[in-house]
Amino acid sequence: MVEIIEISEASNEILSQVNGLLPQLSKSASPLSLESLDILAKSESTNLFVAKEGKKVWGMLSLVLFPIPTGTKAWVEDVVVDSSARGKGIGKALMNHALKKVREKRGKSIDLTSRPSRETANKLYQSLGYQKRETNVYRLSLS
């Protein structure tokens, strides 16, 4: 049975599996170092959730919670499920776990972005009640 856990401490075992998922998330993603994973694990604003079955990590999700003058907001990033485990409810379990955490923290909303080409992911988000917004998203790349 798959369980969703929050990574609170970096380990080489988790690092290796997270780095195995990153290329499935983005071809341009660089592998994390143990130090980078530890920073994420200990962050007060970022929650890194993994879907594990035994020692195997099948997926991950990053949830960022932050207070602003209009209330606590949440942002979901880097949702990825191993290609061999897609369609088995792991993405849904990760998203529902993130929702539970946001509700516990009395979050006002959850935002995320998804590439239009990621049809399966977009269908998942819509099935969970997320609504596509008409907005302009701007990015200033610093690297």
C-alpha cells in the first residue's frame, strides 16, 4: 500500500529516488545534492511529500505555504509520478494529502500551473475541483 509521507530529513536513499523522478518531471531539471534536499526537508514554508510503498518512492509533490496580507496561500509544484506507476491513483493521493495540509493551516487557496501538453495531469487537477484560470503568468528567469 502506498503511503504519503513528508520528508523532514534528507537521506541518500530518498535523494537517489527523488533524483530518479526529476528527469520525468523536467528534462532540464538538475539532480539535487544531499544538502539541497536537506534544505527543502527543513524548510518552514516548503513541504516535500513522497508517495512510498516500502522503500520505493513512486511520486512526489512540493507544497509551499506562505502568509500574505489577504490570507495564507498555497502553491503546488513539481508533481511527478514514476512513469511505471501512473494511472494508479498516486497523483490523486499526493494532491489530496497536500489539500489536507493546506486545510490544517487554514489556507485560503491552492494554486498550481500545468503545461497544456500534460493532458493526464490537467484532467487529474480538474477532477479534483481545480479550475483553470484566465490569467497572465509572467516569469523572469534568473539562470
